[in-house]
Amino acid sequence: MKLLITAATSDEINAIKKWIKAANIKKNLDIDYLCCWIGNYETILNLENYISKYSEPIFIRNIWICGYWNHDNQKKNIPIQAATTFNIHTEKEFVIPPFVQIAPMRNCFSSEKPIKEKPYLKKEIECINDEWYFDMESRWTEFVSLRHKLPHIILKVPLDFVWQETLDLYDNKWKFIWKDVADCLEKLPYHDYLQKIIEWIESQ
């Protein structure tokens, strides 16, 4: 089975690829990497184009940074796994099947653009520990995966404290320090993640 690892930018993909190779997994697992780029439509298009090229089963593992709010700062850079994706514009929610759990499960809110203020929601939402996580791409990774009935994991690394750091990024014309991204992605326990995915694949 092919394991497809996706991320939004080439910086994220390069950091992930480096440390997965260092994990030195001996199992016969075909790992491929896909840079989907930032935004909803780029994610859908690039993921659909990739999937259309392969008839074999694919396990998709999506790793991206995300924004957070009301989150214990001591947990910053500690990954969470999306249990649901909630579109803040349509207020529709996808529940992600728990194929494999590799990190604490949390709600993930998706927007069609970077969030600079807390969204107004008509629907009352309860989050575990009142922790909120935001991004743009998770919703559509989930959408494409469900459409093709592909097992998948969405792993998010909280990096940007939304409504504070995000505004600073806008003020500085998005001069994002990608070293911070690479540093937080380097510290993930890739060997453990891959072992759990391999165990699930072999059990099918």
C-alpha cells in the first residue's frame, strides 16, 4: 500500500521527508510526498490530480501547521489529530473516521481564508478543553479522502496564535519565519507514527 504524505508548502514537505528518512522504517512501505500548496482550491485540485494517477489503495497522512486559540501555550508545537473538520462559513461538520490515532483528538475549524478575528458561529460548538484550532486545508483534505473512500489522518501542529500572531504576520506582509515551521516538524516522533500506520495497514 502506498502512503501519501501531504503538506501545504515545500518547506513543510522537505522537513517531513528529511525526518521520515531518518526514521529508517524497514517495512515494505511505499511512501510518496505531495505539496498541495496553501488554500482550499489548490488542495482539492492537487490531491484529486494525484489520486487520479493511482488505482492502488492509498493511505493519506496530512501534516500541516495550524492556528490555535485559548490553547495552553506550553502545548504549542505539540501535534493534535483532527477528529472533525468544521467549515466556519457553512457551519457544516465532517466527522473523521478514526482509522489510526497517533495524537490527541481535537476539533479543527476550517476557513476559506486566513483568520484575523474570532468567527461568529450560529451553531454552538463545544471543544475539548475549550481549545480551538484553525486552518484552511483540513476540510478539503477530508472531503477528497471521503469522496474516494481513502483511509486518512489529519495531523496539525499548532504554531500560530490566531488574532495575535496572525495579525503580526499581516502587518509584516507575511514574512513568515519558515525555520520555526521546520523546527517544530523535525521534533515529531515519525518512527512511532509510521509504526502505527503500518500496523493498521497490515491488519486490513
